[in-house]
Amino acid sequence: MNLDPVIHAPTRLQIMSLLAAVTEVEFAFVRDSLEISDSVLSKHSTALETAGYVEVRKGHVGKRPRTWLKLSPRGRQAFADYVDTLQRIVGRPLTGDPQST
């Protein structure tokens, strides 16, 4: 039962969690929601994109450049597997009953 090291970094876990709840979202929304800088989000979204977990789309709204992020099908599955693994880890019964001493 190993947690995916690509997702496990706290900021990447937050990004994946946010993206799992939407179809696609603007870069600025993720940045503002997680209260991180552009450079931090860029670094982590690039790592997730390299792993094939996030798709990045660039375009324009009017004359302003915009970037949108979304989970790829592979990323959606990887996140579901990560959450499942985490639930199995935290759902294990404790060995020994601390109340029985």
C-alpha cells in the first residue's frame, strides 16, 4: 500500500483535490483558492502534467492570455487510487487498545 509520490506532496495533493471537483478551472482560481504564488502553482502543475495527471490548456479571453487546468483521465484514476489507499491506511484498526491498560 504505497501512496503515489507525485500526488503526495501537500501542494500537489491540494491541486489534485481541487481539480477532482471540477471539469476544468482557470489557473488563477486554483492559485487564489490554494493561496499560493503563480510560480509555486506553475512548478507543481508542471510536475503533475509531466506525470500525465493534469492537462493544461492555454488560450485568450479577449486579449488577455489565460491558462486552464483539468485532470486527465489518468489523473482522475490516480487520484481515486490515492484516496482509496489513504482510506485503507487510516481505516486500519489500531493494534492494542490504549483504553485497556
